[in-house]
Amino acid sequence: MAYQEMWGGIALPPSPHYDGGPSSFSADVPEESEAEGWWFGAGLQRTALPYAFMIGPEGEFGIHADTWVPLHGSIEGWVESVALADHARRWARTTTTVTGEAVEALQLDGFEPVLEVAGRSDIWWRGADSLVAVYRGEAECMSAPQCRTATVYSGLDEWGLKGLGA
């Protein structure tokens, strides 16, 4: 009930991954597993997917098929991630996407995690003039390492890196 009161009906912009993510938040009937705890549906999906968007036992936002994979430690983390992706896309001079093994080869020395996204399997990193979004959720959920994806947003100034807080 608390989730529905806080988030129910909020329409979301599309995520650059996960086929856009949920189109709006709405609570569903909780489901439970002895091994994984409980979770409930996060809202309506934009497209047909082999998994559902769920809220986990600790308030995590994630995906669930045969496996529960928290993408972010909170609902706010998902919202921050979608907003940051939209912001970075608008302000980056260059956007590069890598997949599979190339994701693990990214050099993130000197980068710091973007704490606002509360990253679990999906993590954002901030560097001197770049933001990097690393998406591992689908790869973990479907045991498909080729689904790992990272997007590098380069050529960002202080505004592009931090927005209004700059």
C-alpha cells in the first residue's frame, strides 16, 4: 500500500535499456519464494519481455524471471538512473555502447560510482568528463553474459556531469 501511495500512477520516461522499462508504476499482489523472499510487480511494461519489473523485499527495483536480480537498491535509484541517462544523452558530445566481454574491459580507474542510482547489478560511474552506465541485469537474470551492456557518455562539462548541483 505504501508503494502504491508513493509511486502509483507515476508515468516514467523510457529507459535506454530493458526495452524502456515500465511505462508507469503500480503495485501488484506480492509473491513469495522461500529462497528469495517476497516481491511484487513494479508496473506496466512497455513491451513483452522474458522477465517482469519487480520491487524486492528490501525495496530494491529489479527484474525477475526464473531469477530475481536487483538492478538498483531502491525505486529512487531506478528513477535517478532513467533521469541520468536522459540527461547524459542530451549533453554528451559522444556516446559509445559496448556489449559482452568489452564491458568488463572498460577502464574505470579514476571514476567514482554515482551513489544516487543505488546501483546493484546496474551501476553508473562518473569520471573527469564522462559518465558510464553499466547494465548487467539482463545478463544475470537470463544467464546470458552477451547481454552485458555499457554506455559511455563522453565530452561532458561540469553541467553535463552533475546537472543542477554543479
